[in-house]
Amino acid sequence: MRGRIIKMPRNNTQIGSNIKGDWVLDFEPASERHIDPLMGWTSTSDMQSEVRLTFDSKEAALAYALKHGIEVVVQPEQGRKPNIRPGGYGENFSASRRRPWTH
């Protein structure tokens, strides 16, 4: 059984740099997907491809995979560059404003 460990990116509503994302263990599909002739939906007979395990840290995910004999590939975490704009929204409430802020 093979799998991969990745860190899920935060969604757009989760702002702030202190929010931690989950590490996910996905399994590699063992069989191909096929199209159901009646409904036209894509389906598979492989249940492992539907399983997604989440962990708080990469080490916990690796320990689980090692304990259960799962061969895994760890994808490196992609960092985010801070998006700090001079004169952004926070400047509207700065104490050093020359004029009062109005709508």
C-alpha cells in the first residue's frame, strides 16, 4: 500500500499566520476509475482511494504510516510569502493620519 503525506493549504477565510494546517495521508488508487453506464458518474471499486486521514503534525503522520507498514512519499510544505501592503486597510485607523477617516 502506498500513500502520500501533504500539508493542506488554508482556505481564504482563515487569515493569520498562527493558524496551523492539517497534515493529510492520502492513499494511491489501486484500480482505475470507470464511468457508470446508467448515471454517467465516475466510480471506482477501490475503497482506499476514498480514505483521507488527517494529523496534527508531519511526524504523527509518518509514525502512523511506519506503524501500519504504509510506504509514503512526503511532499514538502510550501511556505507563503507575507502580503504586506504599504498604506493598506490598517492605515485607515493609524494614529498618525493627517485627516480623519470617513466613509
